[in-house]
Amino acid sequence: MIGTIRVGHACDGEALTGCTVFLPPEGTVGACEVRGGAPGTRETELLRPCFSVSGPNAVLLSGGSAFGLGAASGVVRYLEEKGVGYPTPGGAVPIVSAAVIFDLDLGDGSVRPDAEMAYRACTEAVVDEDREGSVGVGMGASVGNVAGRGMSTRGGFGMYRFHADGFKLEVAAVVNSFGDVVDEAGRVLAGVRGSDSRYLGAEKMLCLATGLAPGCANANTTLVVVATNASLCCDDGTRIAQQGHNGIARAVRPSHTRYDGDTVFVLATGEVEAPLDAVEVLAAMGTAEAIRSAVMHAEPAGGIPCARDILET
């Protein structure tokens, strides 16, 4: 990703789960904004303005629901071995922020990302990682879960890049949402399906229903990392994270529901000056595009089709 931010994936293709780690350089400023009613997070409060650290030493996105938060210990171990962390009299303490998606009911729910998987993701992290779709944390993702996982469409991991005149902004997103993923015109790209595999429209279903359908998957999340080489303070980063949530709302309908734990991280390496307003606009636009790219690169698995197969029929 941006500058020297390294990205690494590790996953289990049979169990349909995985994790993705972001390793920023020293001095990176971080921020985070959590919305929705069902978040699963670790070390996100530290990324708010006025707290004692300016940014994390790593960000981990993991499958496995709450179990997946334990995978962060593998990232901590990797960073400790490298001598990376917040300086204390007792040595460097790695600050690893993390967030998880729920994927326990798609593949083998007894297999979750653990410390060893996350450690492996760290060892394989590179600056030019560009895989999308069913990789890393996106391995077990699905979208349009309003009527249960069996009527959903595959989610995944997606990216967006904007580079111009030395300024860079890149967005990575994993979409595992309660609602549908839509294009700029509001057309459903991936979401809840009927028996004929045609999209039914998550918002329409919710408005017409007296209650949620039996089998509704009520554990969902879209996770985003906005990375830029712009020079930002933590307050600026928080505004960028808020714009990332606007991007989620553009591409996921409905978003930020009581069944979603939508979380946006920001990493700013501070290499160039850039207009804050422009960075905010690009963060919102880039988040929406990364989410759309995630579903368009996903592969079918676990008996769930992918968007490309449905849109081509």
C-alpha cells in the first residue's frame, strides 16, 4: 500500500476464513471510527484524538468473530521480535488495533484465525500486495444477509488506489454486510437472492417484512483501512474515518445497522501536504469503490455464488 505500509494475507480455503494485516512505518498517524450495533474490535479507543499514542504499529482485520480477536497476539509477537512498539521502561509494547467479521456459519466454524495465522500474514506482508476478492479476511465474507447466509452473495476483500502529483490515497475494504452492495446508480451488484438467484433488494425486504426472516444472519460487518501519504493529525484522521463511513453508506444499503459492526481505520504516513477537503472526498469515494471491487473479484464458495456469475446470467 501507501509508501512503506506492508499488507499480508493468510487464510484457510477449506474452512473459509482468514485474516489480513497492515504494517505501517514508524511515525504513522492513525485514527478510527466505529459505527453500527455489533462491532468486534481491539485497541480502537487508543486511536481517538487526545489519547497517548499517535497511531498503531499494526492493524489486523480478521474472520472468526470474537475468536478472531485472539489472532492479534500473533501480530504482537511478530512486532516484539522486530523491536517495534510503544516505548516503555519495560521495553517496546506493540500497539495492534484489530476488528473482526463474522464468518463462523459459512465454512468450518471450528476453525478461526489464530495467532499462528496472523503471524504468517505478517511474515508474508509486502508493499505491493494487490490481490482482491476471496483472499485473507475476505475468504469467509458474504453480503445481503437479511434472509440468512444461504440467500446471500459472496463478499470479499477489495482495493481502490488514487495517485497524483506525489499524493497517494488507497483504500482496502472487506465487506460482510447485512445489506446489499450497490453501484453508483443504486443497482445491486451483490446481495440477497431469491430462489431464481435474482436480487430481491435488502431494503425492500426489510420494509415489507413484519420481522426478520427466519435464518437471518444477524452478525455482519464492513471493515475499511484508508491509507494515505498525506500529513494528517489525529483530528484530521478522524474526519477521514468519518468520510470512510459515508463511503460505506454509498455502497452498502442498508449500512450501519444494529447487525453490523462497521469500522474504518485511517493510516497517514505524513510524506506530503494535501488539502484536507480533497482527502475527505477521496476517502468516501475510494471506500465505496473498494467495497464494489471486493464483491466483483470474489469467487463462489460454501454453496454461495459470486456477483460475476449472477450478473452474467
